[in-house]
Amino acid sequence: MGRLRKLRGRLKRNEQNVCLVYAHLATKRRKKKDMKRKQKSMLTRTCRVRLAVEKETETKLFKLGDVFAKCWNEVNYLRRQQFFNKVGVDFATTERMIYEKYKNVLKVNAQQVARKNAEAWKSFFKLLKLKKENKAMLHNSKTTGI
């Protein structure tokens, strides 16, 4: 806790930085069933960044974020339609379609959006398979947070 206070004090004094970085250090305790130790502490570090940008750059970033969201929603919609029409989800074709549509704006990032979406769909299919086999794990409502 002392390290966090020192870090925050340094950041408050140094306000001429372009972006302010706040680091949050916390310890998380987790029980290990297979170990004889009672508790094991783990150090977790998270960084929050606030960018100080000009108005013009901010509007460009918002527009880019909007295009990313539209790309994600469109690829998800195409795959969802394939899934509900029981055609089978064709990852390669939808990725090519999205890339061709958004390649002028997002370039290679359009492929990355489609691949991340494919990762989410594959995880969904894996859970469906486990559910059919009655091996699906129940969600634990007692999760530990920072």
C-alpha cells in the first residue's frame, strides 16, 4: 500500500506529462486445494491510462472506435444468421467478406476483429458441446475481485 501512495504522489506532482498513468498494485489471495498451504498471495498490476489529446485527434479516435464496433457487430450478425439458419458457421467466408468491406478503413485490423469474433464463437460451440455431454461447469457466484 505504501508503494501505491508513493507512486500516486509522484504522478500528482508531475502534471506536465502528456498522459497520466495510474498504477494500482493489489494482492489477491486464493486458496489452492491441492496444496497444503492455507493461502497464497499473488501480485496483480493494472494500469489505467488517460490520454490528453487534441479535439481533432479525439474525434478521429471516436470515429475509428465506431468503425471497429460496426465491424464487430456485422461479422457477429453474419455468423449468427448462419448459426440460426442451421447452415453452419463458415469462419473463412465471413472473415473474407468483412475484410473486403472494411479493408480501406481498418486495413489488417479488420481481420483481427473477425478472428477475435471467431474465437468467441468457437468458445461458444465448445460450451454447447460440453452442455450436451453434461460436463458443463456451473458458474461459481463467489468470485474474488480486486
